[in-house]
Amino acid sequence: MDKTIILKPRLSEKAYALSEERNTYIFAVPASLSRLSIARAVAAQYGVTVESVKIASQPGKNKRTYRRGGRIVHRGHTSAIRKAYVRLKESDKLPIFSAVDEDKKKAKKETS
């Protein structure tokens, strides 16, 4: 691959739950990438085996802001996001949520 692909992991409670239960990680990806190129980029960056890639496009939302008195209305929109749900082989893990796991281990040691 000639160009560098930037994968931004989505850090949320839903993403953490999916990584724990189904070994699936969520990335924000550019709209021009295909499933195959996303799978290759994840495998190259993290050194893991990718089982499947599912893609979801989240459209931007329209937003309005009113000033005092209700006369001036500013209209805008949020950016559209394309997310890739990447499922890894059962034995592979990504170090995205490693800080959360370390905090849980420390809490268990302190309570014991």
C-alpha cells in the first residue's frame, strides 16, 4: 500500500463491551476505504488476524442555535462518521483498553 491509513479507535462504553464480549473493535475510518483495505491496515498496524469487517455510515445531524430574542438563527451540521467494526481471531487482543484493565486489576488487589 502506497499511502498511510490512519485508524482512529472509538473509545466508548459500547466499544469496550464489544471488545470484551465479541472481540470486536470499532474504528473511525475514511469513507474511501474498502473492507479489505481496512482489514489489511489493522493487521499491519497491530499484528493481529482479522476475521471480519463490517462498516456502518453515520450521517451528520442538522443543528440550530438561537441567539437571545430569537431573531438570529445559526444553522450548521455535525460531521458524518464512517465506522468499521473489526472482529479479530479469538486469541488476538488489541491494547486499546489496557489502561481500563489495569485499573480493574488494581481495584481487585486493593479490595482483597
